[in-house]
Amino acid sequence: MSVTSATDPLDDPLARERAHLAASRAALRAMREDVESLDIKDVTANWVNAVILTRQIEDRIKALADLADTPLFFGRLDYLHTTQEGQRFYIGRRHVHDAAGDPMVIDWRAPVSQPYYQASKKNPQDVGLRRRFGYTGGELTAYEDEHLSDPAELEHTSRLLQAEIERPRVGPMRDIVATIQPEQDEIVRSDLSGTVCVQGGPGTGKTAVGLHRVAYLLYAHRERLARTGTLVIGPNRSFLHYIEQVLPALGELEVQQATVDDLVAHVEVRGTDEAATAVVKGDARMAEVLRRAVRSHVALPTEPLMVVRGSRRWRVPAYELEEMVRELLDRDIRYGAAREALPQRIAHAVLVRMEEAGEAPDDRVQNAVARNAAVKAVVKECWPAVDPAKLVLRLLSDPEFLAAHAEGVLSEDEQKLLLWAKPARSVKSAKWSAADAVLVDETKDLVERTHSLGHVVLDEAQDLSPMQYRAVGRRCTTGSATVLGDLAQGTTPWATESWAQALEHLGKPEAHVEELTAGFRVPREVIAYASRLLPHMSPGLAPVESVRENPGSLELRRVAGPEELDAAVIAACVASLAHEGSIGLIAADARIAPLAGALEAAGLAHLSPGEETTADSRLTLVPASLAKGLEYDYVVLDEPAAVVDGEPDERTGLRRLYVALTRAVSGLTVVHAADMPGQLG
């Protein structure tokens, strides 16, 4: 291994690499200018084509942006006996070619780039040299070589790779394209047709892996996903804001982001549920209750149908109408689709009679019969329209209606939990909860099929209820999914117990489950301390093995009493701010207001989760309930016992504490007045 930096006297190779960087940036600018200079006046047939093409050109210009603080390439591969055109490839975030069309930078997703992540001494994959580059403020300042074909050179840990992983962070989440590990790369490049579930503890990079898989799939299957769409689902808006720059930095601008609540926003959520009620509403058995309630609207016909056309009358007997209705019920197709099919079935029966009488009706006649007032009246009586929100409102308000459809599915006590103490008068006046919105979404899908996307990424999936899994699964019935989570970080009363159960509810029982156990972000001392909680909250789950040694990264500070706690927390924040990077002050939700006042009194400006950190504003005050998925260089954790006590049960409290303990990349300071939870030893 050899490392050369800007201070090395033998800087000729470094100068050559800098020259290639400058030439690559110039080539990228030329590519962008070529797109900007396109004249579409003579190639568009109408204004619609012009609008679409203009938008595509604007998106292409954005994708070709050269971000000053983002390295254009981060590595180089020198092949030994490659069949590729040339033997040296610079690996970067996007493809760059020169005026002649020859590649200057290869997209990290291209097949020729894969050995950059996978090659090793044992399996060099025809790579003689792997070179990593180090940057400071966008400037290339160092490089490091691995001679994979040299038996005299031992396996080593890359210093530049380690430095990139540990680089202080300010602002939103960064991509990890330069530091993807072999086991992560295999998941990233897994095929579009299969669903992958990634179980990963804190710092294993599961979120980044999921986002980079989206970027890879868009590269490998761009036309298909452009038609079907992709979606990233996160736990809350703060989390989505934190990750929103990762894909654009990789040149992907079209991926939508949403929370589960956004997916089911058919009604305005203005209410909340007690935990026990929310658990029942989120139970998968509610799907059967709703299915029964929807189908209960179907009534078998008892009278024959008479269709009058001109001077002729055509009679369809009741038993034949009943056969049509029963056949549609037996097919178990969506309620709305069956309702649309029924008038056509009736019209077809009338046409058969017309043909038997010597007439020659065509499709226009059949459609006219289907629109006949008498046919419409039969359909309205036998298969009336169903409003999903009104149906759910009735279930939650009418004990007899609920009992009729929950019999044998929900116990009497569970039914009582569902019923509103004060029934709402209408859909608009109802104070719907988030769980109610999911029920309305389920009912809506029973009536009319939900649009399916090509690929969905579901992050922090362990916190979803079975009914929420079903809501997500409806968005990818014809596509695939990447499911990301950590069972140890399940902090809702309905958190899933196993990925097998979750994937069954999602409609992807065949999904392949991968486990990431190597931690790259959280220091070994910190993750080992937090992992003491695992036997008490998630027995059987393997602890994360951190690859990062950072002595002194964990400090526990006890103060004499509660009255001294705020001052000690402020002092810990001031000490953390002396370091470079972002600072997160995490506390139980009930402690946020007092700590905000203490920070203001101390003259320490602070942000809320979701607000972007800058070089001048690096301290974020984070409620423990919103800490999941976020990372900070340094974390100050206020009163762990309060974090545990703030949850409805001990297991959920310990899991919330586990999350809070594992948000630090470089250092964690725990400040407490009360005794630490006994499970921490």
C-alpha cells in the first residue's frame, strides 16, 4: 500500500490526477452546455411535445450539474487483461465523456465499476491496481493505492476510506458511493424483480444501501421505472428532509418521497387513538372485517328485469340475474370492478335474446342496453356504490354493524375499543386518526385497485402495523420493494416481531432477507454499550460489530440532582461544539421545552429536526421520538431514564433509548441525574 498527499515531494502522479479531474470537469461543463444549446423548434410537432421535451432537457441539465464540494470521481481501476476499451477507468458519481465520446469518468453503477467495491486480494477480478482519492473542500489532495495482484502487499484497511466514513457532517445525509462495502454492494445491485429486506443495526448503512439500490435500479432499468415510478417511504418529514439530497447528488431527480401517512391522506387526520385502540385498528384481521362490510352491500335480485327497446320488450328472469351476481361474488374481484361488469353481463343476456329473435345487434347496442334506466336501477339495487370513508365511519359508530362483520374475527372487548365514544355526524366532522386513514385506504382498495409502482423503498419498516404494511404493499403489487429496518429499534406498540410476518403483510413473502452486522458509523465503544439493552428488548438479535475504534467516544456524566441537569447538559453541548461537525442534543419529548429554554438562556442557537445544519448553526435539539434514522457527529443524551419512562411500556422505552444511544458518529456524552436504567448494567 502506498499513500501520497499534496505534501509528498513525489507529487507528479498527484498532479496528473488533478489534471484529469480538471479535464473531466471541463468535459462535464461541455456536456451541459451542449444540452443547454439544444434548439427544439424544428423537432416538436405541437406545444404538448414542446413542453415535454423542454422539461426533459431541464431535467438533463440539472442532472449534469457539477457540485463544487462533491468529488466528480473517487477511485480508479487499472485492469490487467481486460476486454474493455482501455485498461484504466475512473469511477465516479456519473458518466462523463470527452468531445470524441470517450469516457473520462465511469458511472459507479456500470458493470465495469463493480470490482472497485468487490475486488480483493483473494479475488482480484483482473484488477491490478485500485486507487482511492482523498479530497479537501472539493480539491483532490491525496491518493492511496492497493496492488491487488502483488502477493507481497498485505490486506489493509484503507486510511482514505476510513477518513471518508468518519468525515464530519454538516447538512443533510450524504451518499456513500465512495465507501460502499462488498456486502452492501451485493444488496445495491440485486435484481429489480426481487424484493429485498435488509435487517441492519445502527450504523450499518441500511438507509444508504436502500437509496443507492434505487439509484442503481434507475440506471439499470431506467425506461421501465420511468413508466412505473419509484417511491421512497420514510417514518416522518424530518427523516425525509435529512435524506432528500442523496439521490439528486447521484443525478436521480425523479424519485418521489412520502410518509405512510401521506399515502393514505384521503381524509384529514385530526384525532389520535389510545395505544390499545391503535393496535386493534392496525391488526391484519381488520382487512377481513372491512371486506365483509363492503360485500354486505350486495343484495340478490328478487324481481325479473324488463328492458324496453322500441316496440320490443326483453325479459331477464330473477334467477338469471341472481346467477350473474353470485358469479361476480364468487370471483372475488374488486367491488367497483364487479359493479361496472354487472350491467354489461345483463346487457349481454338481453343481446342473446335479441339474436335468438333474429336480430343482429352489435357492441353499440350492448352498451346502449347497459345504460338503460331499468338496467341501472337493478345495478343500483343489487350492487350499490360504496363510499369508503362512510363505510369506515359506520363501522366505528354503529355497534350492530361492527358486530355483524367482526363476528368470529374480533372479540367483544376489541370491538368496544374500536367504537367511538361520541360518533361523528359526517365524514367531514369526524376526527379521524392516522390508523383510521389506513382503514379508509384499505376499503378504497377493496372498491377500486390502488395504482402500483415499479419499486418502493420502505425505511424504518419495523414500526409499521400490519395494516400499514398492507397499505405499502398495495403500492407495489406489480413491482418490487426494498424493506429496511432494525427489529431492535421498533418503538411503536404494534412494532413487528419478525420480518417473516412483516413481509407476509406486505404481500412479499418470498422476499430475501439480508442482515448487515458490520457497523461503519457508530464507534465500537458506543455500540457495545447500547447493545447491553438487546437481551432485554430483542433477545436473539445479533449485536452490531463496529469496525471503528474510537477510544474515549463514550462519556457518562452524573450530576448531583435534577436542578443541576440543565446546566450540565448545556456544558456538554458547548464542549461538543468545540469539535468539527454536527451536534445532536437528544432528550425525552417532555424535556424538549425546558431544554429549549435553557439553550436560549445560554445564548446557544439551535435547530429542530428537519432543519438543515450549516457551518454556523450545528446544534439540533431532537425529541427522542424523532431521533430514529438521524445521525450526528457528536450527541449529548439527556436523562436516559426519562426517555424510557416517556413510553407506554418498558420494552418500547428501552428500544427508544437504544435508538437515542446510537445516533453518534464520533462521540456520545450521556448526562443524567436519575439512576441509569438497570439493563445498561
